[in-house]
Amino acid sequence: MIWRTVGYPLVLLFISLSVLVPRAAWGERMLSKVALANDYYVKTQYNEAAQIYQQLVDGGSENGYLYYNLGNAYLRLGKTGPAILNYVRAKRFLPRDESLDANLRHAILKTEDQLEPPSPSGAGALFFWTENFTQTEHLVFLGIINLVFWSVLAVWHVRRSGFWNMARNSMLALLFISALSAGVKIGLESGNQPGVILAPKIDVKSDMGAGNVTLFQLYEGSVVSVIKKEKDWFQIQLNDGKKGWAQKSFIGT
């Protein structure tokens, strides 16, 4: 699965950073770092490539292809936990990327628990299509529908016919659904978030504190849902509903 995605995403990363991201934000130095990391990756110097990609991430750079390439580099290095973490991060920006999905599945199969990312529930399950679009795409679509609705409404005021009545009502319904979808997407991304176990093995406790009862154990690369944050602890939940507390330092988000 990996070999199909080695060259292609590297090119897309360079294009997306040089075209979509303002040059003032990145600058020539940032672009040169990306190009150098890409070159290291192509030459199979994965450790050097990962170091540069990680420096960019640690510096506050957020880009789907950056996370994706960092995940690829970590996977090549045998660091399954960090690889899955960065694939999960990339999904937020690249929800429909088939190569990313394939590499994420491939990495999960390498883990002990083979836990998939948390499944949508509640409003996320009801508005299932929100998972396939980014928050920005939702907001842009909402803006376009809003503009079209008011344009149709303006015409309806002048030409009140059966066709324009139907067009007005249809656009109003679409505007309502689009607004709800955008709201659900924003709520999902600001609420529970996925986390990835980065330690070789952790004990999940019944409450905060190392002295509490161990409910179950998880291994590196397991994907969980972080549902609560308290001090140095995360309350996590699995897809099967099991909950517990784990030390924050063991989980990447």
C-alpha cells in the first residue's frame, strides 16, 4: 500500500504549500525546508525527512500533506504510533484522500490492538456526510448557498411564479441543512477528539491516579476518543464503549 503513495503526495505537498499557503506565512526558508525533506524522503533517508517535517509541525505549521508525509516517514522508520497519529491529523484536512485511508489502515494492521478511529455517533452519525468534508469546505459551501438563496429570493419578489416559489423553498431548505451541517462539523471538531497511544503499552485506570484499578491495557498505535481532560490525565473511550483514564503524556492528539 505504501509504494503507491511515495512520490505523489510529496509533489502535492510542495504544490499545496507554495500555492495555497500565503508566501508571507511560509517564506522561502519554509519552502526550502519542505523541498529538502521531500528530497531526503525520495532518497530513503527517512529519519532526516521526519526530523524536518516534525520541526515544521512543532513550529505551528498545519497542512494535510505535511502530516501525511510525516506519517509516511515515521511508518518507514517503524514508529507506528507517531505514524498513525499524523495520519489521523491529516484526515482532518484530507478527509477524502484514498491513499491516506489506505496507509492508515495499513498502519493500524501493524498494531497489537488494531483499533480503528472512533466512529461518528449522535449528530455525527445523523449528518454522516460531514465526515467527508473539511470544516472550511462546509463554511464555503454555506456561504455559496446563502448567496444563491438571497439571489433567488430577490428574483422571487419580482417574478412570483410557481417555478420561483419552488426555487425559493428549495434553496431555503438547502440553506437550513447546510447551516446545520456546518454547525455539526464545528461541534464535532471542538468536542471529543481522536487520540493515539504513543507508549509501547499503557494501563487504563478506573480514575485519575496511578494507584487506581487497571481496567484494561492498550498498545502503541491504538486510536481512542478523548472525551475529557483533567490535569495530566485523559478520559478515553473505545469504539465498543469501554472508558477509562490514561496519563496525558502517553497519548498524542
